[in-house]
Amino acid sequence: FMYAGAVVLLIMMFGLFGTVIRESEAGKYNDQVDMTFRWSMVWIIFSEVMIFAAFFGALFYARM
């Protein structure tokens, strides 16, 4: 089951990224869509940083 899941995940990722690349090269994305992609990546990175900060803050609090 693990290998089947990994294969399905890889197929889906190649399909998704392939579609995004084809749409980008075809010129279907305007400046607003491009800015949306960039801001969404900023928010994802920010949320990951906050998750780690909360985790290590709780660990520090528990040890003190």
C-alpha cells in the first residue's frame, strides 16, 4: 500500500506541475495570478515558521 500510495502521489504531482507549467507557458496567467501565487507562498512559509516557533516555544516553556 505504501508503494502504491507513493506512485499515485508522484503521478498526481507530475500532472499538477505539468499543467501549471503548460498554462504558464501558454500565457494564461496575468500579473494578478502571478502575484497571488507569490503571496500564497509567502503565507505558507510564514505559517510554517509560526508552527515551529510555537512548538519550540512550548518546549522551552515546558523545560523551564
